[in-house]
Amino acid sequence: MFDPVVLPFIFAALMGVSILLYVVLDGFDLGVGLLFPFADEAERDRMIASIGPFWDANETWLVLAIGLLLVAFPVAHGDILTALYLPVAVMLIGLILRGVAFEFRAKAPLGHKRPWDVAFWAGSSMTALSQGFMLGMYIMGLQWTWPTVAFATLTAGALAVAYSFIGAGWIILKTDGALQRKAVDWAKGGIWGVVLGMGAVSAATPLVSQRIFDKWFSFPEVALLAPLPLLSGALVVSLWWALRRLPMEGDRFAWYPFVGATALMVLGFGGMAYSFYPYIVPEQLTIWEAASSTEALSIILVGTLFVLPVILGYTVLAYFIFRGKATKLSYD
């Protein structure tokens, strides 16, 4: 019924889109948590209110991505999660701590609120750093050596700062007044983490594989791919220009830091996807070698066609209903 060559590609694309949506959507609310130590109590309440309607739904994309990896590429699922067992465990602990702290800080007596704020920041930090570490290890071929761990540590810090940048962009979009001005200052610092992270990944990826090096620097590929780094550089310059002028009268261009940060992440993800395709386990397993049987993929695809529109619809509806500036979060 379905083409056995096309099916694995469809699932790889669905998984890639799910990961990208997770990085952007949960990235900004992780970034909000990372910025907690720089805000006072009233500002932290407003920051929490800005992500309150969305954070749970944002994590759905991570569940979907891992679920697709498990059912569509079970061999790759085993290899990747075995190699990354420790950072995955840290990430899960961070997500649990973050979720518990999010709910408890709103219900705790005033004197007990501070520890839950610390727990929310700690959970956000553990999640962001472990994801950055996993990204670095994946780029380096999932091999645990001192150089690969050092690189993964660099990408861990860079991704955490990148999350804080898109988180600051979200706060600029969703708040006003003193908190918005603070978020502009946070974004001015965070943009350099984005530059560092993208620069490190862009420099290291072609060096880990001759195949990837040839894909980027052979002719005519080098000419066709030139717009990616050029667009990224132009976006960084335009973001810096905008941040130096925000906030503007009438809240003009308050949307731009968040949209620009999202565009940068999309460009970076696109470059990585191009580099590693068609491998799902770097230089070891292609998407076709790791894929489930055609019959299994056909059944899973039918189910996905029902589930995916529901998740998309719920996400779009939530962002539409809670558009505009964040108001005080209340459980009354």
C-alpha cells in the first residue's frame, strides 16, 4: 500500500519536525526558567504566567518525537538511548522537578515559595544542559571520549544560553514595563550564546565525517548552501540592531526577538538535518536500515495521521486563546 522507500523518509521528516517544534516551543519556556535568578518575586510570577497555558502542551512534541523514534526506528532508538542513557536520565529528572515546582509554587504559602522557585530553575537548567550535552554527543557520533565529552559540555552551555535568549524574546513579546526592559538586556547577552552554539556546531559537524565535509564544501553544494550561513549572520545583525532599540513606543517590534530567535533555530536545525541525512545514527545506520517493517510503518502512519492534527490543533488553539500580554497567573 505504501512505498517502502518513502515511508522511512516520511517518519524521519515527522520526527525532525517534532524535534524542531519541541526545541522552539519548550525551548522558550525552559529559557524563562533559566532566567529566574535575574528576576524579583513579582517578575517571576509574571514570567510563570506567560508560559502557564503552554508549557505542558509544548512537552507533547518531545513525547511524540521519542515515540516516533521508538516505533518507526527501534534499532536507532536502542543505540541512541543506550549511548545517551545518563543525560537522558538527567533530563527526565529535570522535567519532573520542573513540573512539580511549577504547580507547587503557585499553591505554596508565601514563605515556602522561594524553594520552589529554585527547584523550577534547577529543573530548567538540568533539562537544558542535558539536551545540549546530548546534541554534542550526537554530532560527535555518540562516542564517549574526553574530546567528545568536552565538545558536548560546550554545546550544553551554548544551548542553555540559546534557550535563555529565546526565553527572553518570549518575555519581551508577552510583557511590558520594567520586566520587558529587563528581558531586552537579557536578550542582548543571550544572543552571543546563540552565536557561540551555532558557530561550534557548524565548525565541528563537517570535521567529524569526510562525507559531511564533502556535502558542505564540494561544488556546486557550497554555492547552493551559502544562503544558510549568510541568512543566519544577517538575522544576528538584525536582532542586535532591534534589541538596541527596544522597547519602542506602542510596543512596536516586540515580536521580533522571539521570531528572529525561532528563525535562527530553524536555520541551524536545517543545516544539521542536511549534514546527517540519510543517517539516523551518525555514520552507522541510515533511516532505511533502522526502520521498522513496511507493514508496521503503514499501520503507524495511519494512527499518526489521526493524532498529529489533534496535537497541532490543540497547540494552535492554545496560542490563539492566550494571545496578547500575560496577566497575573491565578488558580482561584
